[in-house]
Amino acid sequence: MNALHSSKLRAGRAAFVLLTFALLSAHATAQTAIATARSELAPTGKLRVGFLVLNPVFVTKDGQAGEMQGIAVELGRGLAKQLGVAFEPVRYTAVDRMIDGAKARAWDVAFLGHDPARTVDMDFTAPYLEVGNTYLVPAGSSIKSIGDADKAGHRIGVAQRSITDLFLTRSLKQAELIRIPSVQTSGLELLASGKAHALVGNHVVLAGLAAKIPGSRLVEGSFYSTPQALAVAKGRPAGTAYAKEFIEHAKASGLVKQAIQRTGLPGLTVAPSASAK
């Protein structure tokens, strides 16, 4: 073996050792990141995921943890699996109770609409989904378009502390908001009794309610497209960073799109990637 050949062999072995070391280091770094995220996102050994179970945008079928279905359910279950912990749903029937749950540390992550007002109590990933909002009006209503709703004397039923409540509080000029615990549980009586001229909510929820009120209809169009995101309880920076990466991967890989297709729900779109904004 001549000196040149021997030198090449030594250089090759050195390069192999460096590559192996780099790969091992990268793997160790990734494992450390997962371990840190796991300790923050699942301090009890389980990933406690908050859901609004009456809203089909999040949950289309409730039940035991393994029987639940829906876009948010699939994502929550996927995050728990990636972290290597058990998936534990925390159910809510009203958004204000879920928000209070953040302060009480009743959940680790939760799926709900993103609004700047909510960042006081929780951190958010970029949106994974967008859903339009409109009005549900009774038969014979004079509200024919989105703009018709905001007139003096009009009373609009809205879920208190919901994204639509926050948005309309800032944007309505003349109409009055009537805040109720949940549109699904309290809205029907409010609209049927004439105490409200319209109910506000996302297209999916309102379409379900419209089927229960003869002659009612959804106003065409959308006054706001709610960005749905994954919220993380405050004080978990590594967990939040990990959750952000998870959501971006879920969008890029087609997981969110496929979950939407499985629900068969109309009016839902995959949110753009964070880098596209």
C-alpha cells in the first residue's frame, strides 16, 4: 500500500467517524428536545387535551377516548403519540369554561380559535384550520346580507367569550350582542322566542341548528374567518415550540387536509403555513 492510498484511507475513516458523530449528536439533540417538550406538555404523564365537544369543527363524535372522532381529536391523539404519552381528552360544552381551564391548569393543550385577547392566558401555534362565520336568522327575517345584521334594534345571540364575541364586540356599531353560555345549548330558545334577531357562529354549527328551526336560514357569506389553532398553557416555552412544529408538519404532510375530508364538513380550509405569511 503506497503512502497516497494510505492517506486516502485515513481521511475516509476520519470522515466516517465525523459523520457518525454528527448523526448521533443530531439524534441525541432530537431526543432531548422531545424529552423536554414531553416534561412540559405532559407533566402528569398524560397529554390532557381540551375540546369543545359540541362543536363539530373540533369533535364530530364524542365518547370514550378511543372512540372520539374529529379533526382536533386526530391532531391531539397524534401529538400524544409523537410525545410517547397517553391521550386524555378534557371535555367542555362552553368556550368560557375552557378558557378558565387554562388558568386552573385543567388542560395542557387545547383546540380553539386564536385571538390576541386570549394570549394573556395561553400561547398559540399558527392556525391549522380556518372556518367562516355567519348569522342564522328565522323565517321572514329582514336580515338578507351580512351588512344587514348591524342595525339599531337588532339583537344577536353569541357564545360569551367566543371568537365571534370578541370579534363582533370590536366591530359592531349598532346591533346589540346577547351573550349566552353556548349557541348550541341556548341559541334555539333565544331565536325561536324572538329574544334575538339572529344567532352567530361558524357555518357548521349553524347549519346543524338551522335543521331544528323550520324556515330558518344561514345568511350567505362570512363576516370573519376564524383561525383555529392549538393553544398551550402558559409557561411552557419548549412545549410551545414543539407544538408549533407539530402543527406545521400536520399541515405540510396532508394530515389536516385528510382529517377535514374524513369529516365531510363544508366550509373548512387548511390554514397556510406559518412561513407563507
